[in-house]
Amino acid sequence: MKLIKTTRTKLLLISVALPAQYCGVSEIVKQVAKLANPIRPRVVVGGSAVKLGLIPPIRGADLMAGISLLS
């Protein structure tokens, strides 16, 4: 969170390879959501677990099957 605050990151990309990573990523998204609006980046989650539909939606994050969908 400190790095996000100091760099003013606009987009945070997280790759999830395994369904077991869901809880950890969900916690990161919750922490990011606590940041003030001008500092809070958009969170995008992708990776194999998203492509294969192995994880449910994460509130506060956009799930994307491919990075090309960002355009």
C-alpha cells in the first residue's frame, strides 16, 4: 500500500494462476479499496484461474481473461 501511495499508481494488475490464490488476492483488493479515491488505483485481475473460470468475481476488481481487453 505504501508503494501505491507514493507512486500514485493508476492501474494495479494482479495475475492469479491457482484458485488457492483467491483469498490472498481478495485481501489485497480490500486493502486497496480502503485508499482514498485520488490515490486508489483500478485493480484488474487476470491469469490462468480467471481465463479458466476457476475463481469467482472479486468485489472491487475487474476480472479479465486477457490483457488485450484493457484497451
